[in-house]
Amino acid sequence: GAVVSQHPSWVICKSGTSVKIECRSLDFQATTMFWYRQFPKQSLMLMATSNEGSKATYEQGVEKDKFLINHASLTLSTLTVTSAHPEDSSFYICSAKRDISTGELFFGEGSRLTVL
Amino acid sequence: QQQVKQSPQSLIVQKGGISIINCAYENTAFDYFPWYQQFPGKGPALLIAIRPDVSEKKEGRFTISFNKSAKQFSLHIMDSQPGDSATYFCAAGKGGGNKLTFGTGTQLKVEL
């Protein structure tokens, strides 16, 4: 099956710093990728839809200046958590929709962010 | 109207038994209903998915039953094994964009 890779898988940073998380579709092109946030023992909450070559579409309540998304190529989307604070600590998961697809989404392994 | 309600929150099943997880949705525009399996610290993996033009889909030990009129769908895991112990999420999406709305998750434990 198709593979989506996230990097880093875990990161610890100090409060006030910025952290970048990468999401790559390794063996397929993905014009559209999605970023989710998941708190412990809770469901996945969609943060934003990342579109190659255009601005991301953010869900209601998600600060676009806080969570910067860049989809510079058909295989890479990045999420940058700017000026991170402890409340931003979470599990961030991306998914990618294969451009030639029956509709299946492929998820990355997730990135655990801990802000001290 | 975007919610997907999932039950039960947790489930314990004996090895060899049948695990059943239920979901209900409100938005009739949804036309894609996948189930995902997630192990701790990992991303979700697609198990099986169904579209509303069929009432049942089976893949190995996993079966989705879909009731369009009731706006409900369920996952049945036959011959449940300890390795099936994980959190299961139902989801619903519409159109080709695959913007999914996830259920709240069910933590399944299969005991020996």
C-alpha cells in the first residue's frame, strides 16, 4: 500500500520556539493533504486541509498564524507550530489523498510534540 | 450535523468472539464510510471502507454493515484475536475531497 512518512516522530522543544513537522507521500503524488491533532485517548480533530500550490484551508477555531502549513510540492506538506506553548503539546497526524485514487486516505505515523 | 457518534467507548471481548462497534451520522451528504485501526503512538490505518450503494462489505474477518435509512453503520470483527486489541475509529466523508469526520473511538481489548 501507499506510504506516508512523517518526520520527526517525536520532538521536545522549549516554550516560545517553533517546530516544523514534515509529511511526505513516498510513492504517490498528493495534491491534497490533511493535518489532524489528537489528544490522549481522544479522536482525531481536523486542523486544516493542505493544497499544493495554494493556501491551506483551516477549520474553525484553528489559528492559521499559529499553525503554518506549506504544501510546496506534490509529495510534501509541512506544519510549523510557531511560538509553541505547553498547550500545543499533542500528537499531530497527517494524511494524504492519492491523486489517482478511489478515495482512500493514507495516514502518517504521527508526530508527538512536547513543549516544555 | 457534521458529527459522527460512536459506541461503545470501550469493549472487552474474549478471544474468538465477535467485536461489534457502532456509528451513527447525521449528514446525509456523507458518501464514504471508512474504519480505522490505531495502535498506541501510531497513526490510524485503514481497515475497511464502504460507500452507501451497498449494505454490507466483508474483507477477511472484518465486515461493515451499512443502514442508509437509519444513517448507521457498524464494524464486526469475527474471531477476535488479542492482536486486534487497539482503538477503532469510524469516519465519514463526502465528495472526493476526503475531508473526514471521525467518531470518538472505541478501545477494544481482546482477552485470552
